[in-house]
Amino acid sequence: MATTFSVESSHDARRFNVGRLLANSGPLLILVLLFVLLFIAAPSFRRPMSILLVGGQAAFIGIVAIGQTAVILTGGIDLSVEAMVGFSSVVAAILISGTNQSGGQIAGGIPSWAAIPIAILVGALIGALQGVVITSLNISPFIVTLGFLSILTGAALTLTNGSPINIKNDPFIDFLSGSIPVELNETTRFAIPIPLLLMVVLYAVMWLIMRHTKLGRYTYAIGGNETAARLSGVNVTRTKILVYGMSGLLASISGVIVMGYLQTGAYQNGTDYTLTSVAAVVIGGTALAGGAGGVWGTLIGAFIMQLVRAALLYLEVPPNAHKIVIGVIIVLAVALDVIRRGEVSWLRRMFRSHAAS
Amino acid sequence: MRKFSLLSFVLLIAAIALSSTGVQASQNAQATMAATMSGTKAMGKSHYVAFLPPAFTSPFHVAMADGAKARAAELGWKIDVQAPASEGDFAGQVALVQQLLEKGVEAVSANPIQVEAMVTGVKAANAKNVPFFMHNFITPIKEGKVASYIGYDQWGGAEKLGAYTCQLLAKKYNTTAAAAKGKVYILLGIDSIFSHRRTQGYKAGLAACPAVTVVGEQTAEWLREKGANVATAALQKTPDIDVFYGNSDEMAIGAALAADKLGLKINKDFFAIAIDGNKPTLDLIQQGKFTATLGVDPTRMGVTVIDAMNDLFNGKTLPQFLLTPSTIVDSTNINDYIAGKTWSGAVSGSAEEDNGKATVGSAGAATMAATMSGTKAIAATMAATATK
């Protein structure tokens, strides 16, 4: 029986101390603060529909960020997700429209309920392939997923010649990207976006995997101390392949939802998703080095990222400045992560000397 | 040294090499084969020409390239269609021009992403005595010699759509066109002469109904996804936007899809109009998901480019500015447009400058005619919606 102490020490959920509580409630505080700020500053944000919409649009990044969380927990990273989103949207669109030539909104191929699972499966397999390359050749995940970022973008470009593949929608696609209307009374009517519901369900599933299965425990163990995990009998190779496969799977799910929403599969669907998903993970409290954190933090991080984007649009910040704001937030998020873990020595010394006096 | 660091190095180089390859359209083989098969139709000698859209990310440019390729195949020419992967890569486009000149093309036509950058390409072509055409672009460049500018009057076309908007709102709110009121949201494109001319022309057309207000304008970078995002936020801020106008079809389609997802009904709660006349837009008009587009018939524009090159090779003098027609297309005249009945052919015209004023010689008569047909079209659209 493998010793379990090394697994438990990196399994942060078990330990309970004030520092960790603050660190974990930090993201939630930021989310609430942002929410209140936007509520005050933008009158149009005060309707339930607006809030639900932010949630719905957060789903595109949010679903990708689930897989990214798992990968980062193992101490790796998946830079290929934005290309996976575009690639899976292209694959699904080609299967549904029946052509790889840019043209009208048609549905001359296989039914969407068959095409979409195929595209998702292809994404999962490519993700798993990245896991195989990383583990069998012992190359850093950074390089492998960066390479696949390029490969997948190029594959999507080659398949479509750079043009969008348009599809005709049908009830299934409408459903995937649609919403459920809710009528509380005469005046209070809104609709819950299906992508939002799907995102929450997927988060719950991933949480169950991470907390209540061996795969989840091994994921944390590998991130905490890979050597110790391997010595404890954890099958590192299989865990990593599964984790990168999950990242590919989830990025593809996001890709087909984007395709359904826009009724088009294009190589550039998913631009900027990589950086934003990593930011969501880090803001949510998962350490970039792995071994600590969890999916619900990422959900908060994804909402924060989307709230920021929504705020930029509501407050009519000039579009050219959007990238500055988002970049600053990402850098701040990573800086906070590093400071929180006490890895900035001069800050640590400063606070220690203050505490002493 | 780690065992496989060499492999990771190779992988990295391969990744970089892959990412720096521009999109290559392997059309040459197809065109040559088509030419061989239709060899009997070819008149005159074969030529080798280049056609450069800004990218293939918009169905508009795909259609133009398809039109050019089909015509080139008919004439038995070899045509090279190349473009960078995104409509922002102006340096990449100039590099492609230079590569194609090295390959020995006899004529080049480009839709420049950024005209100041393209001057380099134009001068390189001038130095080799290769005629340089510009398509979808009728603004004279400051340096270098261009054989002919082929395009449509953007201000004029957008102005027609502005007048059409007045008609749409007049019918919705039961007023006259001049007294029409309502809210319009404009989706700009990447900031360029294209977005300037179209936006300014549209607003000039809207002046016919001064009570109509533009409640916002944001760039959606010619892309459907950005159009959807911008429209969603806009509708949250102003839920009663009546008209989404996009400087290009794709952005307005994104807006229409987003509004639909928010529970608004097209042609009842809101209208979506734009410029291009692309195939997906026509499909959506026929499926009842889009209101109207300014049909500039990109496929026939592409054919016009090749015909202009052919005229030049045969020694004819070309007008410096060849204006192609545009017409508002909605559910009433869509079949005529597809069949080419609204295509009145390219005519000699004058330049379009980024000067905030209407294009000189842009037929005021054409605007009136369009408004007239627009009126009939809107009445029909309203009737069709009412009977649903």
C-alpha cells in the first residue's frame, strides 16, 4: 500500500488555517467588489438578464479554464487551448456543412448531434496525444503545447484556407447556444443561458473528479512533488495523459459552443483564450507551480475575467485600450499569486520586520 | 545535458517555421487544370497573374477571389491567389507581393490592408514594369503608379443604406421617412479608410431623418464574433436598439445572432443591415434571419478585375477608376441579385478620398433610385412579416 502522507500534504483542502482562508476568499472578494463597482457605475447592468449574460459569455473561457486548472494542478500548462477551440469549431463546421469551402449558411453534411461529439472526441484525442509526447519524451509541457498551438492553428488554416465555414443552425445547435426562458411574474422575465448551465455542470463534474477520485488525488500529488508521487506508486504517465486529454476535451466543448453561437467555424475562434484561461486559473487561487488550488476558484476567476471585459464594454473604454487593461490585470494576478506564496523575498522580509516591531 | 533537449529544440524550430508560413492557396494546379479542360474557350495567349485579398477571413474576399479564379480559368490563365492569415497583417501582404513579383507574374491586383505599406509593393511592380491594380479600393495612392483602381463607391453605398434605414424606421413606427425616429447602433471595422468612408456615408444618409439617433459605435474588426460581443453589450446598455448597421456583413450577422439569442425578433423588434452582399448573408436573408445588405456582388467584382487585366494586355486604355455597381438587397430582390440582374457593369468614375465628403460624381440619381426601390422593398418586407 503506497504511503499516503505525501498525497495528503499537498491536498490543501484538508488543511485549515487563516492564511489559506484569506488566500482562497481573496478571489471571491475581488469578484464581489467588481460586481458592486459595475452595479454602481453602469445602470444597465442592474437587470438579472445582464448578470446572467455575463455568466453566459464567461462560459466560453470558463469551460476552457476547467481543463487548464487540471493541467496547471499537475505543474504543467496547456498553451494550445485557443487553437483547440478554433480547430474544433472548424472540424464541427466542416462536418455539419459538408464542405470546407467558405460559402453560405448550409447544412449539407452529417447531423449536428453526430458532428459535435466527433469534434469533441478529436479534441480529446489530440489533447491526450500532447500528454503522450510530454510524458514519453520528457519534454516540458510549455514547449509541447506551444508547438501544438501552432500545429492546430495551421491545421485549421489548411482545412479552411483561412476562411470561415458557415453552417445552418438546427434545434440542437440552437439549444446548445441558447437559453431557458424564465418568467417570475409579468415584469420579471429573463433567460438562463445554456452555456452557463453547462459550465456549472462541467465544473461540478471536474470538482468531483479532483476531490473524490484517484485521478484527482494523483493530479494534486504530481503537482505537489512529482518525484515523491512517482515513488509513492502514482502512475504519473497515465495521469498526465488523462489530464491533457481532459484539457483538449474541454477546449473542444468550448469550441463547438462558440461555433453554435456564431453559426460559423473559423480558425480564429478562440483568439486570446489561452492567456485568459491561465489568468482565470491563477486569479482563482491555483498556484502556477501546481499542487494547490481547485476548480471553484477558477470559476470565480473566469467570472472576474468576463466581468472585466463586460465593464470595458459597458463603460465604453476605447477598444484599443482593452488589451492594456486585461494585460495589467493578468500581470497583477500572477504577481499576487507569487506574493501570496511568499516567494518575493524582499516583501517577506519587510513584513517580517514590521511584525517583529 | 538532457537526452531529448535536441528534440525539443527541433520541435520548437518546427513550430516557429509553421507559424510564419502565410496562407498559401494552392489554386495554381486547379486553375491550370480547369484551363486545360476549357482550353478551347481560351482566347489569346495565357497570362500569369496574381490576386491578393487582405485575408480569407471574410466571405467577401473569398467570393472575390473565386470570381477572379473562375474568370482566369475561362481565359486559360494561371492565377496565384495569396493572402496573409489575418486582415491586420499589412507587412505580410507586402511580402507576398514581392514574392509573387519574383515568381514572374505579369499583373498584380491587391486589396491593400494598409495603403502606405503597399506603396513599397507598387513601386517594386513599377520597377519591373508589371501593372499593379487595386481592387475594392478606389482611393489614389500618393506614390507609385497604379494601372487601375476597381471598386465601388463606399460612401454612396452606405448613404443608400442610411436612407433605407429611414424607410425601415418609418414603417416600424408609422411615420414618414423624414420624420422617422429610432435608435441605430453602428458596428465599425478595423479603423481604416474603409470604415471611415462607410460610416460617414451612412451617417450622411441618416441625415434624411434627423430624429433617428446613433446610440453607439464600436469596432468589431470585420469579425462575426466581435460583432456578437459588441451587440450583446450594446443591447444591455440600450435594450431598444432598432437597427444594427455593420460596415461589413459579418459584423452585423454577429449582432443579429446575438440579438436573436437575447430573445429579440429580427424584422420586428430590430433590423440588421450591412455592406457586402456575401453568400452567407443572402442565405440568412432567405432564412429570415437578416434584413438587408448592400450587394456589391464580390464575385462579379473579381471577374471585373481579370477582365480589366485582359483589356490592358490587349492594349486597351483603362479608366483610372472603374466603379462597380451596388444595390440594396433584401428578401424582395434577392433572386434578381443572385442572378446578376442588378449588375449594371463597371463604369468609369472618380476617386474616393478620405475627406469626409461624398465621392465626387457619385450619382445622386443612383441614391434616389435606390431609395425608391428600397421603399418598395421595405413595404414588402413589412407585409411579409405581418403575414407570418
